Amino acid sequence: MTKGLKHCVIIGDPVEHSLSPIIHNAGYIALGISDKYQFTALRVSPKEIKNFIAELRTSDIVGVSCTVPHKELVLPYLDEIDEVATEIGAINSIVNDNGHLKGFNTDWVGAVEPLIKLVDLKNKNVAVLGAGGAARAFVYGLKKSGANVTILNRTLEKAKSLAIQFASEFLPLSDQAKIAQADIICNTTSVGLNDPLSSPIGPNILNSSQIVFDAVYSPQKTKLLKDAESAGSKIIYGSEMLLFQAYEQFKLFTGLEAPEKAMRQAMEENLHE
Ligand code: ATR
């Protein structure tokens, strides 16, 4: 790490393929602050997380982006957790203010902003597929925006506990009839990740009045999104979530508005089909 710079890092395990350094560094260049800020990826295993956090306090790292598996693991080591992140139960950003570590969650912004650009979420029926960490951010954001949410998950118990926390409905993922009736379908399961032939739902339940948002962004056009496109649905790529949460995170780490166009361009140039 270069001395005298303010460093930001993304930690994860694995983390090598993260697009976050490319997106944030493009933002620094666009604002002319790349001589002050630098964003890098750092592989930190769950075993190393406690030490990493201890060393973070006296380091010149001002911002930490957390990805799998750290979003919940780091919570006990922080000094403060913002109210929204507490409600979601996970963080994806840590701000280091001279040794005081505060956790935030910007994933929910990434979940909701791409949808709000297309539709007013109030009273819309939304099917959220999955009940893991990503689902928590989606459900929080959707409920806050006034949507009616049904959580559908392979393991029904997990859907139930999330549904109770966020006053939503829950069903097994196999309940395709409910998904067919939804105005919006958000996939937060890992089905389709690095697997262009798998989708969490069958193609026949999709229709042209629906919006389908897949949080999976590798590949960019998942089987679910291909099926949705064939059915005439509007589609939202997972990379939109990545980008909108990054805009919010950029603001947290630098105190500056994110240069959205430059950050989007950098991401699009580096996305894989
Ligand atoms: P993340 O933090 O990315 O949300 P996670 O917390 O591990 O990851 O959650 C993964 C989600 O994908 C879960 O909802 C999981 O369903 P279960 O709760 O039943 O495990 C879902 N998932 C993973 N593989 C799946 C599969 N083959 N079919 C259906 N759902 C699957």
C-alpha cells in the first residue's frame, strides 16, 4: 500500500474477481482525487477477520467494503452499527474514523434504486426468491418503499423467520403460481451464479407485464434473465445492484457525490458476458 494515500479496500474470500476496485478507482480519477485515494482488493479469510479489524484501527485504510462471507461475521468487532444496517442484520461497508469503526449497509440501496427507476414500488406485489443475506437487503428496501413482499425459499423455515421480521408473506420456492402473479420478481438465490443453464424458476411462469431483477451478475445475462427477456418481461441485471450500492459506498468513504457516469462506464467495460 502506498504511504500518504487514503486507502479503501474490499475484503472477501474469495475477492479476486471483484469489480469494486475498478468502479471506485474510476470514480477517483473522474473527480481528480486519485492522488489521494486508492481502492484495492484484499483476501481476508474468516479466521483472519479479527486480526484484520484490530489492525484496521491504526491503519491508513479509511473505508472497507465487505463481501461474502464477512457481511455478518464482522458485526461483533465494530464500535458502532448504523440503524438501517442493524435492522437488516448485515453490513457491507465500514468507515474508519481515526480508529472508530462504524458499519453501514448500502446493499439495500442497490436493490431498490434500479427498480425505482422503472416503477413506483408502492403496493406492487414483489416475489423475493431466497432468504439469505442478499434477500434481507432486498426485503428491507422493498418494504420501506411500500411494496407487498412474498419471500419464497427452498428452506421454508428461513423464509418464515425473515417474513416475520419484515412483516411479509412466505412460501416455498416451489410455489410457482404465486411467482407467476407477481408484478416484480427479484432473485437473491445463488442459482444461476457461474451456471448459465440454471434458473430458480421455470420459464413458463414469466410474462410481459413483469419486471425481473436478478441479483446474480456473473454471467451478466443469467438463464432467468434470458427466459424473462423471451417472455417480454423488463429485466434488470445484477450489475445494477453492484453499481448503485457502490455509488452510496463511495459517498460514505470519500464524503463526495459519486461520479456515476464514469463508475458505470468502468464497470460496463469490465463485465463478462
Ligand atoms: P447471500 O448472502 O448471497 O444471500 P446466502 O445467505 O448463502 O447467500 O443465501 C443463499 C440463498 O440461495 C438461500 O436462500 C438459499 O436457499 P436455502 O436457504 O434453502 O439454502 C438459496 N439457494 C442456494 N442454492 C439453491 C438451490 N440450488 N435451489 C434453491 N435455492 C438455493
